[in-house]
Amino acid sequence: MLKTMINYYFVIRVISAVSAEDITKIEQYESLIKNGITKALNFKLPSNGRMYEAKNETITDCGSYDFVIIGGGTSGSDIANRLSENGNWSVLVVEAGNFTDNGFIQFLRYYALHSFSDYSWGYKSTPQTSACLGTINRQCMIHRGKGVGGTSLINGAIYSRGDPNNFNDWARIIKDPSWSYKNVLKYFKKSENFHFTNTNATIDMNYHGDNGLMQVQHRLPDYFLNEVFLKANEELGLPKTDYNGPTPIGGSIFQLSSKDGVRQDLGSIFVTPFLKRPNLEILTNSYVTKIDINPKTKSAEGVIFTNSGKTCRVQTKKEVILCAGAISSPHILLLSGIGPREHLEKVGIPVIESLPVGNRLKDHAVFKACIFEANFTEKDQPLKKQVQDYLKGIGELTAPSIAQSVGFYKMNDKNNVADLETITDVVKSSEVEKMYSRWTNESFQDVCKNKTCIGFLLANLFPKSIGTIRLKSKNPFEYPLIDLKLLSDPKGEDIDILFRGIQFVFRLINTSAYKKLGLRYITKTVPDCKKHKFRSRAYWYCQLRQLTTTGYHPVGTCAMSRTRSDGGVVNSKLEVFGIEGLRIADASVFPTPLASHPSAACVMIGEKISDEIKTQYKR
């Protein structure tokens, strides 16, 4: 008894011994979070780029560089770093956004709110007919990052590479073995610095790097639902696995691009530490209106952009490297006269090269409305306690979700890769989720007030549906028309994958591991679906079309192919067909979607193509 009292007294003394400096820091972080939430909830996203318009049409000569990189995002940041390692090369990055202030966006718990800030483009899809039907005007949000670091400024910082067979398929499609998993693995490892922080996770260090610039770790402490999820998978014969190892199939715990619980955006990793290099220049708040291409020689000669009310033109001595992402890269190409001839002629842009730009848009279709009430109570921690934990590198503020459980599965035996991702977490009814996904009042799942709920997110990782990106007009400051066409494939394979995923979730919760939690399905039925028998196939298909949105992982709009006759925009070296001195390096070049969150693969592409460029110009 005396020993217990002494220990209790010691703990009280330690807690009360928080320094005045620590108290001040805690209060500052609390204020930062509260102000960040308020600002995000009241932020109005832009619907076009008119804020960047120049005051007149005069074009100013703004210099020349060996390499001009359009977009300082996920791939562009890495390429800028690698190319500027050569002190003989001048490198310019033209970026529409700004550098991060490392303020509110450092807290991964609030990643959904980070999309409502100056770091977001504010894109929306065109009105949809096959999915997103429960959103306002049937328009999906398409959250894309704007700033040095790109979407890594606003995403959930999940580090996942994809199924190894994804890359083997790439190599087969484009007839280039350098894109096989065996050959791209070194580039994944080159950028990674993995910290094995959670011994409950399965990690194969043969597949991880430990000397790269990108810090990767698990959230701490581990959460009990992770163990429940992993045991449930094992009951169904699915192993505990390292999804970045030899196979992703099975249950895992998320690996995050973070350091001591702080978001590691790629601009802060790959660019900011190297700004003292005299040959590296970053022009922020600069909106690219077109790539300057000589129509006679068909060579990229420079880039035209607006900055601070004036229009600039920079020349390139070697290459323009387009890294603006799967939405903005095709937008810029189309404005520059590269794209489908019929479309360019329709909007009045002279055709320089007719290529299928914007023709193969694909994204992961995501269904979040698989929600169950649980028999335990998840209490909200006071913000002060969350901040105290955060300053130790642990706790709720250090990860995008409370639980970090994820599984990758194969629902269709015809597919040779994982085609379904399941993420499970504690769910709370929140206006943030309503705003993030643009739900209507009728669709919004406000079923978890005063309850503890567990939700399962399902993502179709191998979509067959194909969308498009087109110009609204030849005005470069008009956002493009983004038609996702989720769940629109003629054979209905995409919606079937998600339907099978729902059936899998019900098998999962019927394991002994989950039965202890007494889960009860409470997802609200959308009004349009009440006519169907509850939980019948017709009911689920209706719910899926109403409540499926994008995974914010657009790819393929400037896809790689072996030759231009194979329907691509770039070759395996990412050079644009028919245009000299123009390369694309971002998610737009993916020949197929990946069974992953694509940022890790975008960094891999940056590493690989930087080596390609260095080799090419050594000759």
C-alpha cells in the first residue's frame, strides 16, 4: 500500500512539474489547432484560376534554365532535388502554390480540413450519372494539393507502393523491363528512411530503405482495433503482412510519411533543405498557361506563366519536365496544343500534336458507408492531452485516423493484383466529412452521434471505368472539365468489386475477433434506395451508386505506352510522343492504376526519371 502511494505521489509530482515553457508551447499548439479548424470550416475553395490573371498581355523575358519543372509537387520536388545535385545544371521549378508554413497542416488528424485551405486547388467533377449521386449537384470533390510538396501537403500521408504485379504489368504493357518491380524497388528504397516503431506490425526490411530523405513510420501507440482486425483476417485465412513487401494480400497496419508524428510533406523533404544551392530556383505563386512549343520543329522551347500580375516566359536549354499531376498536366498540355485534334479544334486551340491527352482518367472508387455501432465507448480526449501526446510524437494528432488498420485483397480471381482495399476506423458523425465529400443532407451519414461506431472504407483498386479531362474553354484560367465516370464500365465489374467487398466485411465482422465488439449495422439508407429489399443486391448497388466517391487518386491521363499507336502520350522514358524536349513525370503517366495510395510511386518515378536524365545528358 505504501509503495502504491509513493508511486502515485511520484506521478503527480512529475505531471505537475511541466515547465512554463512547455505550458506555453501546449497553449500555442491548442490555439493553432482551434484557429486552423475555424479557418478551414469557413474557407471558400476557388472554382477557377482567375486570381492568377495578369494585368496585361505583355510577356516578359524571365531568363533561361537547363531544366524547367512545371509543378513542385510529389514528383517535381524530388526531380528538382536530384537534378540540382549537378552543380552545372540550372533548375527552375514553376509552382502555382506556396511553401508550407508548417502550421495547421502538420497535424495529420485534421488532414480532411487541410483540403480547405490555400494548399488546395478546389477541383470538382462534372455532374455524374453512375456514382457520386449522393453529393451536391452529383459532383465529386477532387482534392488536389497546391504548393511546394503538392498533394503531400493535404493527404493522409499513407505510404504504400502498390502490388508488385502492378509494376510487372507496367513492364509488360510498355515492353520495358526497367519498370518491373524488381527494377523499380531500388528507387522506392532510395528515397525511404523506414523506422520500425510498431513491433505488432509485420515488416520485411529487405523491401525497405533506411537511408533516404523520406521518413516512414507507424503511428504510436498501437490501437487495440488493429489487433482485432489482424486476428479477424487470420481467422479468414489471410496473413498479417507488410503491404510494401513481396505481397500486399492480407491485413496490415498503415505506414505513414511522418517523423515523430509530424507530417512529412515532400517539399519540406526534397526542396527546402536544398534552397541554398545556387543552381536551384523555385518560383511560387506562378500559374502556367502553356508550354511554349515551336510548331515547326515541334520542340519545347520554354514555359509561359503568370506571376504577381505579369506574364513571364522562361526558356529551357535542355527540357521542360511537366509534373503538375493527373489533373493539371493534361490541362496544360491541352492549352499548349497537345491533345485530341477534334477537341482542340472545337475550343479554338491550334493543334501542334494530336495525342490522346486526358482520355484515360482512372481513379479508385471509394465507398465509406459501411458503418456499425460497437459495444465499447471511445471517449474524446481533451485537446490539451492530445497536444501533450503530440509533443512526444504519439497519440491521435499524429495520424489520419485513430485505428490504422488496412487490408488488401483480391475479390476477382481474374485479376492478378489486389483489387480491393479495406480501411477500418472509429467513425464519428462530423460536419467535416459532410463538407469533405460534399454529401447532401439526405446522404450524409449522421448515425454516430452519442455512439461509438466502427466504419469500413472500401476502395476498388483495379477500376475498369474510364473518365476524361477536357478544356472548358481556351481560357487557361478556367478549370478543366473532369468527368470521372466512376462505376460506369459496361460489364459492371467495378461496382461488383465493391459489392463483393461489402460481403467480405460482413464475413470479417462475423469472426470471433469482431463478435466481442457486438457490431450492429446502422448505415442510413439513402431515400432513393428505400424501395429495395434491405441488404439485397439491388439495395447495395443503389447505395453504392449514391455513396461512392473518388479516392482522390487520379491517374493515367497522359499514360505511358510502348508506341503512340498503343494509345499513350509518353514513351517508357516519359518523353512526349512527337515533341522534342518535353517529358512528363507524375501520376498522369501511370499505364494502369496501382493497388496503393500513389504518392510513393510518384516519388519512385521522380527518382527513376532523374537517373534517366542524368545518364542521357552525360553522353
